[in-house]
Amino acid sequence: MSGVRLKHQRITEVLAKEIRSGSRPAGERLPGEHALAQRFGVSRTTVRAALAELCEAGLIATRTGKGSYVLFDGRPLEDSLGWARALATHGTDAEVRTLAVREVREAELAEQLALDGGEFVCVERTRELVADGTVVTYERSFLPPVPGIRELPGRGLAGESLADVMLRAGLRPDHGEQRLAGRRIDAREAELLRRTPGDWFLDTRRTSRAADGSFVEHVVSLLDPDHFELTLEFG
């Protein structure tokens, strides 16, 4: 027990120093348990003990649900900067195919998101693994038609990352919610995913908002359950 305690105390001291010195600004989210465990070469149990001490010292606050993240082949993905970068970080080569970029009117979605009107720019894409051509995601991103985004239907992404385009347009995700369900895919989805109608996929709905609460993005994704899973840490 003493060895474990020494380990988590060392982590607590390092992180406390970073927080107190200002190198981690107030309000900045700490890296997840997995990243901290890798950084310090310890187990996630040890990391949790260190975080608990930081919380007791009033240096950090934990919020239920903040530790949710996506796993690809059992490895955590930080998808806030886009799937392509997240997958590339783990050495997974994936190609994106943009199917359509168009203006749409979705009154029901706007009502769900408590938005006026119902106009969005929708970017529809699939993603496949370079290694074997398996299509692992089909996603539709609904974006507000702000300057820098509303021009996309006319010019397309032109090979750019959607995440980069969003940042240039001032769309910076800060918080939001994600819902997960499982369902069978229909005929059109099966064609895009190169599967059989009725195959089982994970259906995720993620809504992101800026720090001021304004709408940033709503993404509807179908994820191959042979590769993806969603995990949630709480407490």
C-alpha cells in the first residue's frame, strides 16, 4: 500500500504545482485518466487516487459525465479535433469520403435544440480504414449557417478538415451531450456502409455548444460496433 500511496502523492504534487503556478489555467480540463496514467507510468487506480486528493484540496472539481469518451479498438479517442486526427494519433489510417455538403431545413431538429428557424449546413461523410477498406462510420454534421460555414455548399471542403473549417468560423466546442443507442441500418445506410440491411450499428447523437451556450454542431453518427464502443466514467 505504501508504494501505491507514494506514487499517487507524487502525481498529486506534480499536478498541484502545475495548477498553482498557472501553467494550467483555471477552468482548463485536465487530461483524462488514461492520458495521465500513460504520462506517469502508473495504473488508472493510482491516477484516480491522485485526482481525489486534488479535489479534496480544492484544486480541481469533478463533474458527473465529464469522463465520457469513445474507444476505437479498445483505445480511447479524443475526437474533439475530428475523427481523422483522433484515429491518426493511434496509428490508424482512415480515408474520409464526403458524400454531400448542402443547405437543409430541419424544423424538428431546431426545435429539439431550442434554435430559431431550422436552417443548417449538413456535411454527410463516411470514413473507411485504408488497411482493408472497411467503412467504419457514416456521419451527418449539422452546422449553423454562420460566415465561413454557409459558403460550404458552394465550394465544398476541398480536402480540408471540417474541424479546422469550424474553428476558423469561430465554432469552438466547449460542452454538450452525447446519446448512444443501437439499431439496425436501413437499405440506403447499408449501401453507404457496404453492409447488409438490418446489420447492427451504434447510433450516436452528439450536440456541442460554445462556452456561452450557443449552438456549435449536432452530429448523427453510425459507428461500426466491431471497432467502436462508448464508455462513461463517473463520480
